[in-house]
Amino acid sequence: MNFAEVVLPLPLETFTYRIPAEMKVEVGSRVVVNLGRSHFHTGIVVEVHDRKPPYKTKDINACLDKHPVIRPPQVRFWKWIASYYLCKLGDVCHAALPSGFLPDGREWPFPEGSGYTPHYVTFVRIAENCRDEAKLSAVFDQLRRAPKQEAMLLRFLDLSHALNPADAREVSKKELQETDEATSSSVLDGLVKRGVLAYYRKAVPRGITPVCRTQPPHPLSDAQLAAHAAIIENFRTRDVCLLHGVTSSGKTELYIRLIADTLARGRQVLYLLPEIALTTQLTERLSKVFGEHLMVYHSKFSDAERVEIWNRLLRTEEPALVMGVRSSVFLPFHDLGLVVVDEEHENTYKQQEPAPRYQARNAAIVLASLHGGKVLLGSATPSIESYFNAKTGKYGLVELTSRYGDSRMPRMEVVDVRELRRKKIMRDTLFSPLLVKYIREALEKDEQVILFQNRRGFAPVVECKACGWTPRCPNCDVSLAYHRAHNRLECHYCGHIESLPSHCPSCGGADLQMYGFGTEKIEEEIGRLFPGAHTDRLDLDAVRSRMAYENILGDFAQGKTQILIGTQMLSKGLDFGKVSVVGILNADSLLNYPDFRAHERAFQLMVQVAGRAGRRERQGVVVVQTSQPGLPLIGMVCRGAYAEMAALQLAERKAFRYPPYYRLITTVFRGRQEEDVVEAAGIYAARLKEKLGERRVLGPVVPPVTRIQNLYLRQVILKLEASAALPPVWDVLAALRRDLQSLPAMKSLLLHYDVDP
Ligand code: ADP
Ligand code: ZN
Ligand code: ZN
């Protein structure tokens, strides 16, 4: 074996290098190579062979690893992603590896010992001589005159459960200080000086929540036990099973049981979650059961943390549970026995930009099959595709139709907003009297309220009353939204910001009207209607600028916030006990997207948001405000009629040739000159029709937003029968792309594919 195929983290295919005689190189080793005449790069060996290429090859300059940093199934997985999602292997390499693994070749030779540094954390425990209750109550007597220390000690006991050893967990100094760092540090020091608490330091692997003693999973209810048995039965004959369980039916408890089963057999588990659903609440729930078997992989982690988790998995063949977001499908699993895809319908599982534009749920199914593992997809509102696969027998299907314990599904009430406006009952307000009444009652009973509007900012459109002028983004073909917090206009596509003019720049008129409404406007009106209530907002702006997502949720969980107003971020599997009212302010705005999934998605969002209500003993109520109360979809949301919605959607998808009956491959053209984009897309579409048939090609299509960040867009959509063989189609696409290179218009254009958009 004299040659190696090396992939670099660049949008390119592999390159062949010669392996010098004295060098030991394996698949998965990192190597330093020289590309063209330019500088050095680090890459990964994906194949060693002895097929001498017809040109002169360069030698590999150095091999960085004694042992490979990726495992054999991963190479196959990368190759599958690159071929299926029509991108370069280098794109996959770039997305898969923490960048710290592939140091910049310009810095070659790399300094010794760079890379791994252990991460030390200071923890707090009760000092040796204060361990028994008598001593502890004596301490509390002493602390009467030190209320801050008293409060801190209580906080420590609360977090650590030190008085209840079965439930105890380790508490870091940082965790104790979280509320206000400066003063709390001296308060803690005071308690240590008194000999009540003590510090200790230890190295903690990143991504791990320390726990002292783990607990067994909760016993399952009869319905959960039946579902558990049914899933196991399905896994005998199928690799994928869909768990369709209504909100709060106890799906998470079932996952926990299946994870425990798999770990007990010595295998590894991947628990995939949409980004935003990966909360402390869930991490704690899992770490209580799985202790140090649990590793968390979040996109907010630094590169060093990613490298550390990667290395830890690479070195272990032990059972392990990784809970992570989309990109954790790339981790070096040794023996994956189970993948759980929670909230499997979430569109954030699909990476939009940049390549690889992969769907992590589908990729996880391929990944599991490479390990001979099983996949459990879970949702209260499955994607139409997964549901179809389950109904047609490709996947198993297991259903949980009622909530866990005594909690009931919320009562749904529809309010006809148009009627109320016509009767002048609702004027200049976003709230129907019914919703106001429920909110008031909830506040009186010390219960909580969630208000949902899937639009951030104050108003999406501003318009001059006199001449109809609207501010638009200079870079994108959209109007600018008004944000009250900074009193400015913003583009939600490129982030462009400008101030709100005091007068219309077109006619000088002073009357600028706001149309539509977002979360900020709801917050403002709630402030007027319920001046005493504690409200908070959960949307992209709030998460970016004020407090992190976790803090907003933490305050809500602790009851500090009474009314939480937010966008779709609210819909992600949050489990709060005291929410009795959910308001969907404008159901109509969810329905009017020009996308074949619009109705499916509207149903999912509304049912998921509604599912936050009444998750314990008391039944919750959901108010759906709409100007089209007669729409069948609204009725289905209210009845929780998923199967009916799915049947209707499937009929439409079949009639209009959309997934799951057809597979879509979109080719996207982008460029600064609109004529070039139009010309290239036109020629491409025509040739594609010649090669694959008129019926299968749609376009060029003008997308709803025709220009983003100064790039004009056109799409050509290929609709293939689900049974069509893909490799011949890939060949056609590749050949066409090569042909197109000779076109002058193509010179300045970008072209990419989006498979299963
Ligand atoms: P889902 O994931 O279906 O929305 P969860 O698993 O979050 O539902 O369950 C809803 C609530 O019911 C949670 O607070 C959970 O702790 C509780 N729960 C569910 N199953 C059990 C069980 N077997 N024992 C105790 N509590 C349970
Ligand atoms: Zn004007
Ligand atoms: Zn813009």
C-alpha cells in the first residue's frame, strides 16, 4: 500500500499522495500534505491503496497520529453524506471535525504538546465536622446574624441535596455563584472560613454534569410499558421505529428506559435533539439516571471542548450516552446500539448553510445501520415523511394516545378575530376579551401563561400612509421590520440595520403606519393590560441581547416570570408544571407561507405550543385567535387530529408530486448579476428537461425572496419518483455542471444543491 487518499477541510474531493517508505499511515490518520505549490494543509487519510495514479504524486510530509482519530464506519458515513447530499468530501470533513483537529498547515511544524489540557473545576462540599444534622442546626443558629451566609448555605443544600444522599449531586463553586458573582464569592469564602463548607478541585471531562449517585429510571406506567414492549417487538424486524406520543405522554421516560437497556448491553447511544431543546432541565433529568455515562455535545461548546469529547469517545469502547445536536452524528462512536431522535419533525435537523446540507434525522438512520444499531424517532407531531414510512410498514409505529398520570390534554378554544373586529369588540388590540379573561384568572391563581407569535420584533412592515412607501433592505428583496427595543429597522435575512426615519423619504409625510405584529408588540400591550405582571420574552433578540436562553427558561421554571411571550422557541419540548393558559395570537400568520410544508408545520407548531399547557393535575386552556376559524386545519389542531391532518397532506403531496411520494433535489444559482443567474438557470433547466424529462423538472423558479445579501437567486427543482435510482441522476447532474462551466455567465455564479430541501 503505497498511496493514500487524503481529504482536506476544503470544498474539494480527495487528493492522492505517496506514503513514504518509513511512514506508518492508516485510514483515519491526520497527515500534513502540500497542496499545489501553496502552503501546507492538514487532512485525513480516507483510503490507503496501491493504485498508482498516471501523474506524479507528492509525498505525505508527516503523519500526526499513532492511532487514527476517526473510526472506519465514519469514513463510510462521510462518503455517504457527500454522495447523497451532492457535496464534496472536504465539506463533510470540515463539518465533522472540530477545527482544532486540523491545525492550520501554515504553522507546520506544530509545537509539541499542543492540544489537550485538562479542565479543573472547584467544587463545594460540607466540611467534615458538619456532616450530622445536630452540627448543621447549630451552624444555622450561628448564622442568624449572617443572613447572606445563611442564604448561601440554603442554596447549597438545595442544589446539592446533601441532606438526602440518594439524590445528592456535586455542586461547583461557579454554579453557586451564578446569581451574582462578586459578593457571593466572599460569602462562600466566609462559610469555608467558618468550617461549614470546604472546597475541592478536580479535573472534569467537558460536557459532563457530575453526579454523586445515580438513580434508577422511574417505573413505567402501563401504557408506557406496553409501548416499550411494542418498540422492542418492532426492533426485531425493523431498524427504525416511530414513537408517536401526544405531548406529555412520557416519551422522554421511555427513551430513558430504552437507553438504559442499550447501555446495559454494553453498547453506545446517541440522543439527538434540536438545538434549542437541549436544556439544563433535560440534562439534569438524564444525568440523574446515567451519571458519568452521559456526555453532552452542544453547538455552543468551544472547539477545545469538542476536541475533548471527541477524544474521550475515541479512546473508549465503554457504553456511553451522547446527548447532542445535529452535528453529533459525526462523533467517533465505537458501537452505536441505539439512536433516539427526539422531536424528529423539527426542521432544524436539516442544515441549510453551508454544505453539507444534510438532514440529521435521515443521516442518523444511515449511521445506525453502519453500526447495526436501531433508531427510535419520537414526536407528538411526526413529520409527514416519517409517518408515511411508519404507515407503509417501512418503520415500526408505536403510539401513546394519552398524557402521563392525571394530566389531561388542554381544552382548545377558537376565537374569530375578524368577527370581533367587525363588531368593534376588538379595536386597536391584539387580545380577544376571552384571552384577557383567561390570563387574568391565571394570574389571580398564581398560574403561568405562554403567548405565542412566530414573529420577532415589533412590526414586520412599516408603510407611509400618504404614499405607500415601505422601507426595504438594500441587500435583500424584503421589507425591513421595526424593532422597538432599539428603535430601528432590521432585515431578518442579512441583519442590515437602519434607523426609522421620522418622515417618509419619498413624500415627506409624517404618518408612518406599522402593519402586523411581533413579540415585542405583544410584550408592550401586555405591559399595559397587566401592569403588575412579570413578563419576559423568548425569541432570537432576547436570547442574543439580554439573557441567555437558559436564564429566561430558568426564571420561568422558578415562577419568577408569569407571562412568557415568544416565537417557535417556545414549542420545543419544554416541561413546566404551572402553565395553565396558552395563547396563539395569530394562527393565520403561520399558514401563509409559500412552501409545501406550510400546513404541516403550522399544525406542528400549534399543537406543540398548546402542549405546554396543563402538564400536571389541572387541565389547561389554549386560545387560538384566527380570522379563518372555519379552516379545516384549525379544527384539526383543536381536535389534535394528527392522522386526519396527515391524510389530507399526503393526498395533496401525491397530487402535486411532493415528498414522500417524490424526492426533491433543488439546484440553487446565486449571483450578483440577475441576468447571469436567469440565463444560467434557464439553460440548466432546459438541458435537465432534455435529459430527465419535462415532467420531472420545475423551473427556473423565482423563490419568494429573490435576492439575499446582494445575491440574486433562482432554483431549478427536480422531482424524482421515490423509487427512482439516484446514481444515474447524480451522473446527469455532474455532467451538466461540467458543461455549464463553459458558459460565460457561470463565471461569477455560485451553484449548490439542496437534496430533500
Ligand atoms: P413527553 O416527552 O412525551 O412530552 P415527558 O416524558 O416529559 O413527556 O413526561 C411528562 C411529565 O410526566 C414529566 O414531568 C415526567 O417527569 C412525568 N412522567 C412521565 N412518565 C413518568 C413515569 N413513568 N414516572 C414518573 N413520572 C413520569
Ligand atoms: Zn410617503
Ligand atoms: Zn437584508
